[in-house]
Amino acid sequence: MAASCPECGAALPEGGACIDHFHALLLLEYEVLADPSVASGGRGEVAHFHAVSSYVLQHPEGMNYTAEAVVGLRRSLADHLAGRITLAEQRSRVRRAADGATRVTRRAGDEVTRWHVASWPMTVTDVLSGGVEGYCARVARWAESILRTLDEAGA
Ligand SMILES: [Zn+2]
């Protein structure tokens, strides 16, 4: 049986780690962005935000985020999906936080976020297996499923 990721539960690539899936995701996104209809109108940027936020939220430990940064990301993603903030507003929010003393990555002794989610309805491998077709909609669904799962888990 193939080993699975301790954080998201996805099957790991032969001899690899879940972060290899993340790199494959970024390569797939590069392909998706080659389509001018996606690249124009900011759809690609939104998809990138959904994809990276989703992966980070499912891997707060592996991606080495501080608990505060994870909370902020979750709130930004929820606000963006609900249409409360634009991507530009999300970026200026991140910039403001980064301008201060706030660190995004953990140092020794910092609290590690662990969600205690039994299983995620969607993982990075579900997004990868769909390929280029429908990528933007799929990463949005992935992001929504994560927020819903965290809410249901009371995390
Ligand atoms: Zn994983």
C-alpha cells in the first residue's frame, strides 16, 4: 500500500513527499496559464491564490506557517470566496501584516497548527488528476471544501 501524507491524507508519490504534489500543481498551473482566456481578467491569479492557500491550509505544519499566519490565511480565503474582499485587498492585507513584526514562518518553539481533521474531501491529488480542464473551478472547489471541513471540525 502506498504511504499517505500525514497532513492531507493524499497518497504519496513513489519515493517522494506530498510537497512533490505541490510542485506538480504549480507546473500544472503554468500550463493552465498558457491559455490566454485564463491568463486575462485575473482568473489565473485567483486560481493561484486558491491553490496555494488550499495547500498551505491543509499543510500548516509541513509548510512551516505560524499559527497566526494560518488563521489570517483562512480568514482571507473565506473573505475572498464570499466576495467580501478582492485579491488586491487580500494582498494589501498580507503586505500590512508583513510590514510589521509579524513572521509568517515558524521558529523553534512556535505553536504548530494541527487541525485534527479525520479526512479531507479533496486533496492536491484530486486537483492534479483533473489536469488542465476545469482547473480554476476545481481549485475554487478545493478551497471551499477545506473551509467547510475546518468549520465542521470546529477547528
Ligand atoms: Zn499532503
